[in-house]
Amino acid sequence: MLGFVFLGAGAQKWNPYAVRAAVSPAPMLPHEFGGNGELTFVVGNSGNEVMKRVADQEMTLMITLSYGVPADEDPLASVGGPWAGKFRWSYDPSLGTYMAVQKEDIPAASEGLVSIRYKVTGNSRSSAPANGFNVNLQQPPYTNGVNLTHDDDVSAYTFVRAYDYGDAPASYGEAVHEIDVFKDPGSGNYLNYVYLGRSVDAEPSGFHTSGADGDDLNGSDDEDGVVFPELIRGDTVALPVVVTIHEGGYGVLNAWIDWNGDGDFTDPGEKIAGPVDFFESGTKTLTLIVPTEAEISKPVYARFRLGENKGSPAGSHEWGEVEDYLLTIREKETDQESKIDPVLPSGVPVKFQDYDYITPAIYAAGSVVFKSMADNRQEKTKTITDKFSVTP
Ligand SMILES: [Ca+2]
Ligand SMILES: [Ca+2]
Ligand SMILES: [Ca+2]
Ligand SMILES: [Ca+2]
């Protein structure tokens, strides 16, 4: 049971009121990310007499939505809560206003909740919250219409906010970008709505995952700015990075790869790019030299950040996006080592140390007889639990 509003000196026969307006969640996601939520308020009568519904003298509520519209296609479907049924509802889309006309008696000393599902259509900043609503109650004329208690008008507003987080393991530090979707009031253009690839989505917190795919798998896959070529030790590769810059915004790219696989981006050579300025959408191709000592026994992580001109792999930016990737680096093909592979066809030359052999027809772990590739085709027994190399 919700609390009541008690009158001061001298109880009234009737005192309708609208109080405790609230917006949830607060803040909401921006319009660009499908921001929506719920508006609630409490309406009641703290008087000691039932507030009868009298024709042409009904109590009314005028509810004005700000920076948003009803979430449902049918605006009346967005209205709910235990006390919604005490009113007859209509919605004027040109004004963004609901009108609710009393259609039942309102008992003495009673109140109830009304809710409206709300969809963001405009973005307001934390410095000037405007996503929400105002409720204005008009008393029935027979109650004298005197507002003694100043509880007939109530509002609640929040703002919008969205963040993009890195999703590599936590040892790499929390990288977070506010996704700035605010527009210049004069030009109507976005200020710094910029991101890697062709999309960015918002998440409530960082999803640190061993696959660096927590953000990829949450919502839409917005990890789309970089497509890696095969990374071979010692190779120089071209790495195209795609960015989107709306209107006059800009972003600075910095990137790291944890070449030695020790869980950080701080070792020499691990900053692979940046600062690279982007003033318009497009692709810039980075040149990357894969170190000959790069870790190959396990995957390594990469982090790309487009945002402010800050050179740190961790920390927060006021705009942009971060994308984390899991990469596999390989040894050069020519001396690539293979484990014993039971599906390797027979007759393939294999090499143990300095001796070349023809693989046997049947494989098994342990000692296996190989035929020498030398003229005498001498059979040799080799233990093949070790690695061996396949000659080109
Ligand atoms: Ca992206
Ligand atoms: Ca994201
Ligand atoms: Ca490292
Ligand atoms: Ca990722």
C-alpha cells in the first residue's frame, strides 16, 4: 500500500492529487539505440469523502510527454497501472499529450498508480534533463477547484546516455566510450557521433570474455571496424580500418596488440597504431609488422579505439567506440610444425631432424615404421609422439 498525502490543518472533503512522478530507467538509452522506459505517477484523493464522478464535472489529468512518445503504436495500449481504468484516455499526437477524464468515483483516502510506456524520440543531456513528462490535474468544479495543497502538478525528467565497452579480459583494463549522439543546436548535426566500422551499440557494462566477443554477442555485432588478414610471424601486412564519422565530427584511432600474450598492452611494440586522425568516414590502411617472436602457442588480444586524442588502452573517452579482437598468429608455413595427424595421407614425405621419410600407411601413436626416402628405402622405426615437420 502506498502512503497517503495528509493534509495540514483542517481536512478537506475532497483533495485530488497527482504525486510521485518517476521515470525509469534513468538515464535512458538515446533515440539512436531504441531508448524506452516507463513513466509512473500516483493519483488519489486525500479528502474524507468520495469524489463522485459527476457528468461534465469530471476530474481530468493532462499528461504531456517530453522528448518522447507512447511506446506502442496504439497510444492507449501504452497506458497501464491499477488506476488507469478510473479514467477515459485519449492521446493527441500533435501535442504529445494524453487527456485522462475521470470515469469512476474516486474513494476517500485512496490512491493508485498509473504508468505509461515511453519511447525516446529526442535526446537530452544530463545538464538539462528533458526526457520524461508532466502531469497536470484539474479538480472537478464541484470541489471548488481550489488547490490548497499544491499537489496537482508533478513532473519527472531524465536524460539519455549510452556507453560502449571493451570486451577483452579484465587484465587489459576497462576501456569505455560514451557514445555521443548529441547534436549541435544550431546546425542540427551530430557533434562527435563516430565509431569503428559501420555500427556501434550500447551496453550496460563491459563484458570481459576470453573470446573478446562479449560485445559482439550482446545486442548487434558492432565489432566491425577491422578485418584481420592472416598474421604470420615476420610478415608485413596491410590492415584496413573502417570508420564512420557523422557530419563534422572527428575521431582519433589508437590500437594495440598484446604480441607477447602476457595480458597487457604495455610492452614495447604493442602499440601498433596511433594517433591517426579521422575527419570523415572511410578506410585507412595501417601497415603492421608481425614480430618474429610474437606469441603463437595461444591466441592474443587486440584493442582498437576511436575517440579522443588519448593514447591509453584503458580509461574513458567522451565519444567513440572500442573494439577488442582475439587473434591467432602463426609460424611461417615453410617450417610449420604439425602434430601427428592420423588423417595425413600415406606417402607424404615427412622429416625428422635431417632424415626424410615416407609416411606409413597406418598411423598410431608410439613407434611407427617409416620408409626412408633415400635410395635404399630402408625402413626406420621412429617414435611419433613428438612433433614432426612436413616438407614442402
Ligand atoms: Ca563498430
Ligand atoms: Ca558495443
Ligand atoms: Ca603484452
Ligand atoms: Ca570484441
